[in-house]
Amino acid sequence: MRYLYGTNATLHSPAQIERMTGLSSQTQFNWRTRGLLRRGKGPKAHLNTWEVGALAVRSWATKLGFPASKNEALGEDAKASVIYFALMHGAETLETDLKRAAHRQFQKNFLTDDTIARDLAGLRPREAPIYAIGWIDDESPRLLRHQDDECDFEDAIAIRKINLAELGDRLAREASGVLFRLRFEKP
């Protein structure tokens, strides 16, 4: 048996981030210039997987009318769930240093036990991921922890919702490589 002893979040280029989040490279640059997005690592403004998860939420919230200048906390609050859903998209989102047979066994176990995905995403044990963000009219967005949670639609004029499970799937599908690299050691 081996134990996980190290993880590295992958760095993603602005072009990769655009595919994963829908936020254009030009808008990323504009947000950095306006102080709405931190400068990335290196000359090409790379962001790590956790930062991309938060940025995906912010990008879609902006598209739905919640200003970029006010949505940083929303991205931070929801990024763990987006990353969790991206990882649950499949074990191909991870790279390990395990030998072939051990890696296959790891992939099989990974899909039946979400412990590693929860750890990597930053969810506490037994903490339900946030399934969606919803808001009506001019209210602030609310985090919806259960699939059947909804905003009160009865007297709403406008209803907006971001499905975090689908957003996580998009991150995994559009990533040009793995989201995390895992290292293991023998006990």
C-alpha cells in the first residue's frame, strides 16, 4: 500500500483558461489591469487549478450580470465544489507517479471513493459540495448545497443559476492536461 504525500496543482496558460472558463484572454488581461484578477505565475500569467476553478465561477457570474468587481468572494466560496466536480469527471484529471498496475488500481478506486477528490478540492469530510449558485432579481447570489435547493421563484422577475457540476465537467473536458499531479510513497 502507498500513501499520498504530495500534490501539485497544474498551471494553466491564459489560452487554456479561456477554454476552461469561457473568460477570454483579453478579459483576463483587462481584469488584471483593473486589479480584479491577481497576476499569474511567470511571464504568461499562468494560474493554478484552484485559481481557475474560482475564475470559472466569476466568469459565469459576470456573464449573468453579477459584476466582476463584486464576485471574488463568490468564486472563492464555490471553487472547492467546482474542482470536486471536475475531479469526479474522471481519474484522467490526475497524474500519479505510480507504476502502471498500481495506477490502474488507483483509477478504479478513485471513481468509487471520493476521498482524494474531496481532499484535493478542499472539501471537509462529509461536507456536501455546492451544486449551484442561484439568485433572483437584484438579490445577491446564494450558494445552493443540494440539487433540489432552489431560489424562491414565485414573485421573481429574473432568475439566474450557475450549475457547478456542469462547470466542473467543463473544466475537466477543456483542460489540455491533468488538473493535479500526485506523488505517493511506501509506508
